[in-house]
Amino acid sequence: MLLDPSVTEQEYIEDCEVCCNPIQISYGMENGDLSWFNATGVDQ
């Protein structure tokens, strides 16, 4: 999965590359470095 370092905080849903179930991705960047990351399964 690719993260855009120019975006300071982002949250979105995408399908898992392995099982195709939706996952909610959220992350934060600070000075171009990943400061936090979270991936949570989405109930269907």
C-alpha cells in the first residue's frame, strides 16, 4: 500500500489486497515521516 507523504492526515476505505474485504486506513505524517498508522476491518 502506498501512502502520500504530502498529506498530513488521511482516512479512507480500500479493499484488502489479500482477502478483498474492506479495511479503513488512517494515518498521519510529520515532516514527511509516518507518525501513526491504523488499519481496521470494516463490518459489512
